Amino acid sequence: MSLSIHASVTRSALALPATAGGLAWLRAGIVWLPLVILLVVTVAGRALAPYDPDAVLVTDRLQPPSLMHPMGTDPLGRDVLSRVMTGARNTVPNVFFILISALTIGVLMGVVAGYAGGKIDTVLMRITDVFLAFPALVLALAIVGMLGANVRNAIIAIIIVWWPWYARLVRGQVLSIKNELYVDAARSLGCPAHRILLHHVLPNSMAPVGVQALLDIGAALLTTAALGYLGVGAQPPSSEWGAMLAQGRQFFLDAWWLTGFPGLAIFVTVLIFNGAGERLRAKTLSGWSRI
Amino acid sequence: MLAYLVRRIASLVLVLAGICVLTFVLSRVLPADPARGAVGKAGAEQYAAMRERMGLDRPIPEQFWRYASGLVHGDLGYSYASRRPVAEDIGDYFPATFELTIASLLLAIAAGAPLGVLSAAHRGGWLDRAAGWSALASVALPLFVIGLAFQVIFYKTLGWLPVAGRISPELGAPARLTGMFTVDSLLYRDGPRFGSSLKHLVLPAVTLALPLTAIISRMIRSSMLEALAKDYVRTARGKGISEQRVIYRHALRNAMLPVVTSLGMLFGALLGGAFLVEVVYTFPGLGLYVLNSILRAETAPIVSATLLVAALYMLTNLAVDIAYVFIDPRIRYA
């Protein structure tokens, strides 16, 4: 999908003048502090929330934002702020799980294709071509439609559409690395293939793909949320942000806060991850050519 | 060039075949049960009859053969919910998605290109900074949040624009030519219907175009900056050519190339986004059709719509690659 594109937009916007000495800590703080807050909310959201996110209070139903309920209440009178805070825990870890799984499959396929070459390479790459021939969201929707609408299947669907990108990226890396002098040297010393792969090729081809995965966190969250909004991801009564969106969809014109605030939470989270990913990219790859 | 084309099309056919296999696997091997979806809660007898009618009692290779030969003959299966062939349904829904996607693409290019050029020409200026930050925001905003905000502002508060459907129900669809309401009504000089369909298209198209505008403007900005630093630009400036001419004739033409390359990929993102936007605005296109089919557990429409979108996406990429040769005379595919 818009994987690398996302990153490039963030990059150009964050490309402020080179960090001036005195303000460096401030700039770092702007990027890292929100990330820390987000992680704290993700881990301890339930404890920090002002109300019990599942406490039904029908007399308080569909209240607009107020001092008592800064984000209003839902059709069952539950506090939206508390649900958004608890929802982080049901949302953010899923995204990490998706990326780690996609990365694992992609790296495996990419390394095998790149290192083996020949027929294996051709077959594996044609397979990735087939997956990449679909717009990601469309294929994910079809898969989840067939598997059945729930959060587990939505995660599976996104992993299925996500890994081919990493397979391609890693294969390219491996192709350029396997002819490096140190790999030749290892081979001529009689180093077995699996050792060359594991100790020489793999570590050296991981950096760009790892950074890419960091930059993709935002895009993966948006895709998960999209499936949730469409009602084929996590299901109510879960406070997963996508599920909250799907529930709010029926009330959107009368109770905008039901979709507005989980949407805002997604927006802020994506911003935080895009910014942090971009910073990491700039730090780890400052010597690398652009990817 | 010809050899390249032949090779490119051969691999296209191969991937298309792969797509058919994948969609078949999706529809038959995964747990969804189309027969159960079609008969609902009916008894075991009807269920068995439906399985037989759908050919689900046949061996898998035979099922695939029937599926594939059906595709070749334009038979996409039958929708038990709309009580007509899926191909007819898609004939109605697809033009809506296509219209929405193309409108957004044009909007995004029309807004994004000048914005990118101006940002590059006045690098670091207020416009560049504002464009940078809003680009950052608009790629992080979920489409449905943008859509929600637009609906609250332009429909609920201001009452300027409608938020559901493709045309006002009193008017009904225009005479059919392409199936795209704005195009058809324009071709038949049907003023009222053109106005109505355009009004219905504006919000969905702008919503879908917003992130793409950001992406295009930033891409053009960065490739413009690269181009402006090239020797030929310095030469042009040295010859005393006006700055405007340098930017538009020399830099922009070269800066457009990377954008053209990624148009194919961007089109894919647009198609996916269109599915989402259609649901936000109840715009009856393929996305809404697929979602409704999912809710009814009907597999044939889901598979066919997905297949169609993939084919369109691939053809776009092919077209972009070919167009590239004509845009950039330096490129010669061997």
C-alpha cells in the first residue's frame, strides 16, 4: 500500500534544519515523549482511566463531551475517554504483532529467494507478485470476508497482504550482499550455507527492512483501523479502536464524538510512530544510501 | 520495445493466472460456506441441493476448472441476494468506483502538482512549511475521520452537500453509456442530473484525494529540489532564461518522472481507499457491494470484485510503464 510513501512524506516534513546543539534535547523530546506517553497508556490504560470502561450507565447514554466525560459517552452510557485509553491495549500490540509476523515471513522468503536464486527465486518472486497485484486493503477485506469477521482474522488478513513487501526488500538486500567479499571469503573457508546465511547475510540485510517496518507501523495501524471501521475487524463490545469506530458509525451525525475521538487517537498514534520511525531511520541509517 | 512488451504481457498473464488461483483458494478452501450463505437457515435438504447446484460437491480440481472457464466466459457466478448474475451487479457498481477513483486522482494531481512546485520554488517559506505539516497530518488521518468531519461540516452544519448515494433519488440514474453518472449526464447534456451527481461526488472525491494530494505534492517538491540543483538548470539560468521558464520548462518536466513512476502504485492505494470512502458516504460502488456481500456471506461477489480490482491495478501499472517510454525519451526497454 502506501508503505514507503507514508515515510517519505513524514521525512520531508520533519526535515528541519540540522539539529542545532542547544535545542537538540527539545527536538528529541518532541519526538520521544509522546511515544513514551503512548506506551504508558497502552500498558496501564485501564488503571489510569477515570471510569470503568465497561460500566454501563443507561441514564448517561450518548452524552456529548463535558467536564465529567471529556470525550462523551456511548449508547450504553460508557465513558468514551476510558474506552479510548483501555482500547490502546487492544489496538497497539496487534499492530506490533502484525509487523513482526509479516517481517518474519518476509525475511524468510526473501533470504531463501535471494540466496538460492534460480528457479526457487523465480517461483517465490512470482508468488509475491500475485499478492502485490492486489491493493492491500482490498485483498485484506476479501480474506477477512472469507475467514469470518473478527479481530484474529483481520490480523491474519493484514499479515497475508503485508509480508510480500518485506520479501522483496530483503531479497534485494541479499542479492547485493551475497556477492560481497566477506561472503566469498566465508564460502571459500568452507563455511556451510546455513551458517553463511545466518551469520553473514541475514544480519547485514536486516537493517533497511527493520527500519522500513518501523516506518510501516502507522500504515499498519491505519489498515487495522480501516477493517475495524468496516465492521470486519474487532467486534463490539471490545474497546479496540476500530471496533469503537464501527459502533460509532451508526450514530455519527448525532454523536460525532463516538467516531471522532477513537479516530483522533488513531491519528495521534500514527503521527507518533511516523515521527519516531523517521527519527530512528535518520539515526541508524545516516551513513546509508536512501531506501 | 516490442520484446519488452511481449515479456511484460507474458508475465502479466502469469500473474493474472496466479490471481485467479489465489481468489479460488480464498473462496473454496477457506471456511466460508457459500451454500450456507445462499440458503440461510433452511433445512439440510435445501442445503444439499444448493451445494450441488453451486458445484461444491465436486472435486476441487473440477471446481477450479469450472471457476476458471466461467471467468474466461465472463461468468462470475450468481448473487442470491440481488437475484441476478454477479457480472450484472458489478456492471452497476464498478463504474461508480472507477468514477470516484479517477475524480480523486485528477483532483490530487491538479492540487498536488502546483503545491509541490510552489513549495520547491519557495523552499523553507511559509507555504512550504504549511504544506509540509499538513501533508504530515493528512497521511496520518484515517480516511473515515476526514469523511466524518466533512459530513458534519458540509451536510449537517452547512447543508451544502448531500452525503449518501450517487444522485438524488427523485432524478434517478441518467441514461447509461459508461455507467459513470457525471460523464453520462454530461454527454447527454442532462444539466440537472449532472449537477446532482457532481454534488454527490464532491465530498467522497475530495476525501479520497486529500492524502494523495499530500503525497504527490511532497514527491514533486523533493524531485523538483533535486532537479533545481542540476547543472542544466544552472546553465539555463546562466543563459538568462526567466525563472518561471526554468521552473516549468526545465525542472518540472524532469521532476514529474518519479511521480509518473509511482502513479501506478498510488492508484492501488486509491482503489483501496475508495472501498473505505464508499462505505463512509454510502456511495454505491464496489466497496459497498463487497462489504454487503461479506455481511450476507456471499462469496462470488467478493471474489469477483477483488479479482476485477486486481486486474485493473495491474493494467494501470502496465500502462504506466509503457507511458514512461513516451514521456522520457532516454528510456529504452530492451
